[in-house]
Amino acid sequence: MPPKANSGKAKAPAIEETEILQAILLADSFDKRFEPLTVTTPRCLLPVCNVTLLEWTFECLAAAGVDKVFVVARSHTDQIDAAIKESSWSKEDSGMEISIVKVPRETICLGDAMRDIYNRKLITSDFLLVHGDLVSNVRVDEVVNAFKKRFEASKDNIMTMLLKESGPEHRTRPRGDSSIFVVDPVTSECVYYDSVPGLPVKTHASIPRTVFEKHFELEIRNDLIDCGIDVCAFEVMSLFEDNFDWEHIRKDFLHGVLSSDILMKNIHCHIISDGYAARVRDTKSYDAISKDILSRWTFPMVPDDNMPGPSGGYALTRNLTYLSLSSPPLLARTAEVGPLALLGPRASVAADAKVVRSVLGPRCTVGAGAVVSDSYLWEGVVVEAGAVVESSILGKGVVVKKGSMVERGCLVGDGVVLGPEASLAEFSRVSRRGLRAEVADDEDEDEDDDDAVDFEEMEAAQTEDMRRQVGMESNGIIWPTQGSPEDDEDDEDDEDEDEETSNTFSNLRLGRIGDPGSDLELSDSGSNSDSDAYDSDASTKRKRRTSTSSLSSFTISSSCLNPAVSAVEREFRLEAHATLVRAFSDGHRVADCAAELKTLRLATNAPWRAMHEVVVRTVADEVKVLPAESGAAAQSKEIARVVVRWGPLISTIAGSEPVDTISILQEHCARSARLGLFGQMLASFYQNDIVEDDDISAWHKLPASNPDATNEISENMRKCWTVGGKLLEHLEADSESEDEDEDSE
């Protein structure tokens, strides 16, 4: 149905001299990607690094100078209302007025919600439109100012979208549903939009000829993340009212306005390359954004400084590990915590337990010998002795009894008890029995909804194998799998149905925590041999861990904490280190990692030497120090594994300074447990063309390379110098032997 022209009946009310900035915050997501976690809790109140998404979004709106916020909610409205009243942003001196708008249960999409708000005449001026799952440190006030200038120039410029540049492997980029924006680079006007599902593969976009006739130059962009932040004129509200079949802000509203010959309205893009803005659209983005916060990409909103909500603050310790300050967690002496970990108030980790790349909520307990990796434990979760939880999300009050295994990708609802000796299959969804009675009176349960959860049917469908998976003492029931590969085959001929396509089994897989989707050929991915090789490496790393697994550890160089280093440079070193940790863990391409590091250096104006040092030291730390009984050959093989994979990054960053590379490696080995590896590492650098023999010779002649032995570090430096000299002698002997062979010929 073509969009209707605005009838003229809806004119913006008279605006007072001091115009206030309003915001519509959509608390409902209108999808079921987090179930069963959202059966009892709305998505906007899910905790991200122990702070609700609603608080993260309020922080963004406050920074934008918003005066009045309307939180639009369909389900769990009492919980949302209570959370708003408890928020510090609801206090009189906060400068922001927040009120909840309860829309009817029949509201099933964004378009319905917008029409309901319009009919209530709540919006009186320009407004921000955001979703309640936003994490951002972007200066949205700059977007608002840009919109106002355009609107003053022409009343037809009715909206400005905030978009962020990203590489194809950026982990907050929605792989299952990306977009094509065709933009006039001079005016930043968006002249065409199309959605691109991950599957089936989409290789062409049909852009109308008229678009090219009207604009001298155009950019076709598929490298933009939609931040879900729009600055709108009042007229946008009436457009939703007049075009009742619009359901989505991009696929319907944006596409409808741009393709209409009647409306003649303009929509612009505000494209940023710096800052952070992302939506928690699914469990994969939940994982990615949580790790970005721990890696300090959201600075200044980080756990140890300017954290939204009543967190009480966190102390930053080594390996980007954060410990609650309000009620410090209890850590056994032999517990291993980090890298990338956050422990909430009164959390505890027992002897020989491991918590890595994970978040523990308040009062969480991890028992002796248990392993929690790449997982998120909400308030009051108990993981008993010997249990393993991998790449999963556990709701409030979940108990994982001793010896249980929760495989990757699992979502376990509030109050579920698993085990003992449970073995939950990967990507399982579990809720507790009897949940139907608890939610029967909730307004989220609509008996007329075809997609409503049938708890009684699920309970009746539990098999003996399912009961064994959750454990004989469990109160849990396993939910049906979301879709199947057969569903993709049924949808192959329906490529025009964007909503149907984006919800196929394969596209849903792309939004699951713990599922890399490396076996899928996507519309939004390249096809070079390097990425294929790295996917293979990543799949190798995804072997199931046991309670005796050895977890890699990373260390932050002491220079990061050196008081002589400026605060900006110290912050850069921490963030650069975190970037490398993430690249090692997720198997990023060298080119993408180098681009991220260079962008970060430019953004902070840190010296090039700082980036060079962080890269060399962190790559060296990636090498595992093997026991002596493993032998020199095994240690050389381990060094080669790391240097072959990540040596090109050192070459890219070092540029024309290979001598500095050796000096940095020497100092790092002299200060760390890798002193005995210096010679093998230097030899591997030479064998992989990171340094040449002339570079080793130039380094060996430097006075700084052979300092006076005044302390332990300088003694270690001299040891490295001696080892390097022996390597140099060996290389020179080889060179002379080759010269003699050539002369004899």
C-alpha cells in the first residue's frame, strides 16, 4: 500500500519560546529472542554488566539534553513503572521528567505504539526516538543540533538517523539483518534504503534509476551500524497515523517515505566513526556489548567510573577485571578470575574455580573447581562445585548443582534448578515448571496471540531424555528449538518477505550467544581465504571445556599503570590491550585488528610508540610458557603458532622500526616470566620476516641493549643481549657459509 500524503489535519501545536526536547523510549522489542528470560522480566530491565538496559538508555538521553521522556510499554508495565520511580533520573533535581505510557495489549509493533502516542497528543515538538535496549556514549546533542539546522533550512527535512561506521567483522554489527543506505555525500541525505538479511544470500540491490538522476554523487553504504537513535520532527507522528500499515521504523517508515512520490519528505544520516552506540537486539549482541563495556569501549561509562545506575562502583584490577567496591566479592586464594570479568556485590568464587570473560551479578556463588566462561550470571545464581557454564545466560536465582554442564548458547530462566550431574545440550532454553500460573495474570500473556507460550503443552511434551538433561532434582522444562533448518528451505522462495526472512532458523542462529555461524555463507561477509582459515581456527577453539581446562591468561603491561605515563596514554594502553585480547579470543583478522588499533590511537592522540609496545608485549604474552619437561621443540612450536598468526600485526604496526620491536621484546622478557623464551621468540621473528639480521645487529650495538647490571631487570636485559648475540653469530655464520657455497659454484 503506497504511503498517504499528510492530510494537513495534524499541525504541530504552538511551541513555547523555550522549546523542550522530548524523547520516546520504546521499552518493548516486539520479538521473543530472549525468552524464557523475558517471560518474567521485560527486556529493558535485563542487566548488562549489572546495570539495567533502561538505566543505560536514560544515561544516553540525559547526555543529549532531553527534558521529557515517555517510556512506552506494553508488557510488565508495573515492573517498568517501579524501576522508573526507583531510578535516580526520576528525582526532581535530575533535570529530566520520565513518565510511563501503557499501550494496549493489542499493540504488536512499533507502528501501533507510535499511532497510540499520537492519538494521546503527548508529543508537542521535535523528539528523539530510541529503543530501551541502547548502550551509547555518543554525543547525541550534536545530532540534535544538526537536525535542527536542517529543519530550519527546510520543513521537509523531517528526520536524522544516527549511523556508525564499522568493519564487516565488528561484533556489534547484526549479522542476521544488516542494511544498505544510499547517501548523498554532500548533503548526507539518505535517498534509498534496503534491508539485507544474512540468509538467503543477497547479492544485488535494485536501486531506482530516478535516485541517480536526482543526485550528482551517491555513496552506497553497507558498512553502517544502525544505532537505533533518530531525531524526528513532530510531523513524523502524523505520518504513522496516516499510514496505518507501517510497522517498522526502517523497513516500513524509512522505505515508505523515500519511495513515495507524494510525501516529498527528506531523511538525513548523521554518520560517526568515533564513540560507541549499539542495541542489545539479541543474545549475541548482549554478549558483544557486555564485553565491549568490560574492554572500556564505552568510556567514560565504564564500571570503575561513571557507571549508570546504583552500582556502587567497581575497582579495576589486572586483566580488565572489575570488583565491586560497595560489598567486595570473596575470592579464594587459588581462584582464577579474568581476563574480562566483573564481580558484583557479595559475589564469591571458591578455591580452584575459574571465572573468565564473564559477569557475576550480586550474591552469585561459584563453587570449588567450577568453571564459568563467556557467561552472564544474574543476581543470586549459584554454580556448585565442579559445574561448568559456557557461553550462556543464567537468570535470577538459578542453581546449577554439582557436576553439571551447561553447554554454550543456553538461556536458563529465573529460579531454575539444574542437576545434580545435569548435562544441558547446547542452545537449550529452560524455564521452571509451574511458570504458567505465575504469569497468567500478566498483561504480556495474550490468549489471542498465536505466538504466546503454551506452558502446559511444553510441560506435557517433556521426555525422559529431557528430564535427564536437566537433572533428576530439577524443576526445569526444556523449550522447543527456535526453528529448524527445514524452515529455511520453506522460506527460500520468499525473499521479498523481509520480516519472514530475518526470522528464519539460520538468521536466528546469527543472533545466538555462543554460535559463531562460521558454517554459514552470508550476504554480509567476505569470501577471502584468510577469513575462512580464521573461522577454522575459531572452531578448533570451541572444544568443550571441562573443570580441568586450562584457560589462557593475559597481563596488562606495567607501563599501563606507570604514573609517569599520561592519563590519556594510560587509557589508550588499557583499551588497546583489551582490543588485542578480544582479537585473540574471537579470531579476528589481522587487518581488522590493525585498523581498530590505529583508529583508537588517532582518537586518543596517543604516541605511536605506545601502540607498538602494547602490540609486541601482548603478542608475546599470548605464547604459553610450557613446563620444562615438554621440551624445547614443543615450546618452539607454541611460539611459532602465535608468531605465524599474529606476527603480521607487529609488522603492520612497527612499520620501519623493527629495531624498536626487538628492544620492546627484550625489555618485556626481562620483566616477565618469558625471559627464557627471548632467544626462541627473536629467532621466530627473524624466520617470519618481522625483523632482519641487520636489525638484530643494529639492536645488539645499542648501548641501551646492554645496560650495567644494577638490578634484576638490567641483569635480565644483559642475558637477553647475550642470547641475541649468539643468534646473531649463528646467522652470520650461515651467511658466510652461503657466500662460500656461491663462490665455489
